[in-house]
Amino acid sequence: EMFNTDTWKWKARIYDFGSGVFTLDFAKTLQKYHPGVTLMWVGTVAVKFEGLYCSVITCPNEAVDPVGAVFALHFFQKFFIVLVIGLTLVFAFYPLRKLFGQKYAFITMFLLSFEPFFYALTRVVHLEALMTSFMLASFVWLFYTLEIAKEEQRSIRVSGLVASAVLAGLAILTKSTAIFMLPFSLLSIVVYQHKQVKTIIKTSVIWLAPVLLTYFILWPSMWVHPINTLDYVFIRGIKETGLEGEHAQIFLGKYTENPGPLYYFVVIAFKFSPILVTGIVLLVFLVKRILPHFGADKAKRFIVLGIVFTVGYLVEIIIPTKKLDRYILPALASISLLAGFFYTWLFELISKFLCHLKNGSEA
């Protein structure tokens, strides 16, 4: 998919956002209640790189070939969006490898990266894929940091918490739906450090402060009109549009503005690949056999938090009347993390079987 109606809206917002940054009219960086700040930063950087590229290598002349010029800029903007998503997933690879091994990390990232619904949404100028990659990376870095809390030096623990927090801040700057990361992450900290009130407060502050700083520093509108900006995002965006707004669409053959609570379960059935659905279903049935292969207690905690993430996020998007299929993407990412356990276990099982056959034939 090259273009849709939202693509042109976001391109216009990117242009206005960049104009606000470079003319120091910071109020202009408040473009939409989503708020889409990371997308507009990425799109603005892409515009500058396209201009630099065209100054060195000839690009289509806008006056002579306007269509070619549009596609040239579109290529750069999509390239930088995919690049940021890719780098974020690479950054998430490290804690996954340290936690559960290289095979699990590779298989999980392969499942997510080539899941058709996720793959398709990484190729458009929109918010969900960026937000999802930031949320996923924030979650795995937080879990990794909490797991190694008693084993590593304080500086390493703080670095992990800050990394998770900055990623959460980037997710919330991308789309306000990612505010889910606040209660989820703070709940995770409480679960890991129960009965240690001082430690809970200290860890929560270390995590929460970079979230707020990231939100403030990377959004120039917050520098000049913080109250108006927050009011626009949380009142106009979350309350009036997200919770009370509706989106007309065809659902189960009928025109509706509120498809109801079953909507996202239908999306899972039609949009998620059979491979992903099979992986999560078989994990449920075989979890007791699979857990010992990954360090039972650690894997169990990760799976429980992964389920909490998935169910909690689904509840967040089911409650509002406004629903669209792409809103489910973060739940797809967390399900990929869970399905990765089954497919890694299956891969190792098949490898051992083939190795046994080979040794038997040689004997």
C-alpha cells in the first residue's frame, strides 16, 4: 500500500511540524491530538535527507515531474520510518537474547517482523507500527532490568530502567494509547519488588522521570504551551475522540459506528496469521512442557506479564466506541513474544529428533 487518506494528512502535518521547528514557532508542533510527534520528527528528518540527497544526485524536478517528486519524498519518509522501527526491534533483541537465548530472540523477531498485518503497517506513513515497536522494546527492557536487579551493578540497572522509560515516552509521543505503558510498567515494578515500599518508590521514580522528560523535551509545543497541549491531547484526544468518538465502518456485513466488544476478536481471526494463532494456542496447552526449556520461573513470570500486557491492552481498546483494526497491533506484538516460546521449543525438538536420526543412521 503506497498511499491512503491518512497518509496525506500526516504528510501535511509533518510539513507544518517541520516549519514550526525551523522557524522557532513551537506552537505549530501541536498538530494533532494523537499526538504523532515521533512520526513527524522522523518525517521531518526524512525531508531534510531527501533535500540533501537531491542536492548531490538529481531528483525529479517538481515543476516538470510533480508525481516523480512526490514518490521520491515518499520513499525517503517510508525508508526512515522502517529504519526507526527496525533499529528499535534490534534494540529489543539484546534483552530477549540475554533472557531466553539467541534462538528465542531470532524466532520471536522473525515471527513479528514477517507477520503480514504488522509488516503491512510498517510500510505506511502512520502511527501504529512505530508505537508498537516502542512499546514492545520498553516492555522487554523493563522485564530484563527487573530480572537482573539483584545480579548486576546499580549503574546497569538504572541504564535499563532509563532505556525502558525513554522508549515508553517515545511510544506515548507517538500515540496517546500507549499511556497504557504507565500503569502496566508501574504494576510490573510493584509485582517484582512487593513488600519493599522504599525500593518500589525509588524504582518507580527512576522509571517515570525519563518518561516525562522525554515527552517534554521532544515536543516543542510543551516548551511554550504545556497546559494547552496536554488539555488538547487528553481532553480532545482521549476523552472526546478516543472514548466518546466513533468510526463508521462495515462490520459483519452491517454499517455501524460502534462494532461492539467482539470486534477485536474478529480482527484476530481475520488479520492474525494461522502461524501466530497456532503458536499462542499450543503454548497454552503445552506450557508446562515448554517452561523448563527456558528457565521455568523466569519464563513463567515473562509469560504472565505478557498475558497481562495483551489482555490489559485489549481491554483499553475494547472499552472506547471508536474502533479500527490497526489499533490491535501492540497486542499482536506481545502475542508474538509468547508464541515465540512454542516455536523455539518446537525448533529444538525437531533439531534433536533430526540429530538422533543422523546418529542412528551413522551407527
